[in-house]
Amino acid sequence: MAKVLKSLSLKTKKADAATDIAKINQFSVKELSPEEVYCFSVAMCDNDIDRDLERFTNRTLDGLAPLFMGKTVISDHSWRSGNQIGRIYDTYVQRSTEQNQAGEPLRQLIGKVYMLNSEDNKAVIDAIEAGILKEVSVGVSIKGRKCSLCGEDMKFNWSSWAMQCDNKHILGETYPEKGLCFINLEEPRDAYELSFVAVPAQRNAGVTKAAGDPDVDEAFDTLLSCPDLSENQKFGELLKHMQQSSMQAVDREERKKILEENDKIIKIFEKEN
Ligand SMILES: [Zn+2]
């Protein structure tokens, strides 16, 4: 079961500390007054198909809501103590009037977050209010990666070099009458954190450690010092990961455009017949 990281552009709305103070105090060590906190709601994740052609199902969002209660909010994906900036005190799933790319009503998992209204947090609070923080991402544990067309497990296939299910539906392919094959993320097991990101993280593969991250450099140094990696279990995963990372974001954009064009053409065709 892997940790899954998913990002959304940041949308916050100020919340009323006076109304919510009882809920906030459920999670605070000492009793806080409304003046001592800054609180807001934020869309943490949704049921839309993302850049990796994955999406949380409605049931997964419902399952994640209680798992996020009381969880920590950090900045820039770092758990260093100074980066722990707040806590989630309430969660709920909100249905919007918009549609997602699967043509269903868009649903968002909303988290309500409180921060201490302290000198230490002032810079972060200002950044939120000024809209400088651009993205949030969630770290969750998900058991199931299922084919959107048939519900079977999606796995990496070494001969086709693609994610596919037992019924040979290939991720990203569009099938007549069935539509696009994407991945439904199902069976949430845990929620780890919500992270605020000042600069949008690397856009592909749900990876939030950017290429320039010192941790990543260090990891590569370690790998390069190994004379032979072929016996290592994770080596296969790494190869796959590198392959996916090298897929250009431009290609994905192009594919999206083509799929949208296809949809339009199909609709026109259906009208005329
Ligand atoms: Zn399938």
C-alpha cells in the first residue's frame, strides 16, 4: 500500500472562529479563545481525474473525510517542526454544481483548518490571505487502484509498458462506448497530512519531491554508488517511475485536447443520428 500524494490549486475561505471554537478545542492542548486562532476552509482533494489519470471516487472521499480529522497541516511537504502550521478540525464532502471530467457532479473534500494567531504564523497567514500559497496536497494511503471501465485492479504491465487491468484496458486509452480508461483510487486506509505549497510542485506522476530537492540528489548519489541494483526489489519500481516521469507534460496536455475534440465530434455525430 503506497502513500499517494495529490495536489489541488489552493482555494480557501475564511471560517468563523467564534462559531467553530468548540470544535477547534477538541484538538487543542490548551483551551483556546476565538481571538487566539485563525481558521479557514480549504478544498483538499476532489473526485476529478488528475494529471496522472487517477481520481478519488465519491466513496473514497467519504472514507477520507473522517481520516483527516485532527491531522496536521504542514508547509512545503516538510515535517520539520517549524513547518507544522495548523490542524484540521472538521471535514466534509461538498457537492458542487460543476462537472468533473468524467461527466459527474464535482465533489470536493473540504477541510477546516485552524492555526494559532501567533507571531510565528503571521507570515503563513499573510501568505494565505494574499494568495501566495498556490497549491495544497494531501498525503493518503490507498489500497485499490481500479480500472474505471471494469473495476479490475490496474497494474503495470511489463510487455505493454503501461498500466492495464486483467481485461486489457490500458490507462489513457479511449474505448468505443466505454470511454476513457482511468484509475479509480479506492479503499482509503489512512490520511497523513495536508501540505501547503508556495511554489507548485513538479506536475507529473503525483510526485511532490521536486528534481532539485537535496533529498532526491542524495538518493541518486546513493543509488549510483551501488555496483549492481538488479537484485533490489524496488529497482523495478524505480525504472517504471523514471519512465513515467519522462513523459512530457506537453504530451498529456495534447492528449487531453484530442480527447476533448473527440468528445465534441461524438456529440455532433450522436445529434445527427
Ligand atoms: Zn478494465
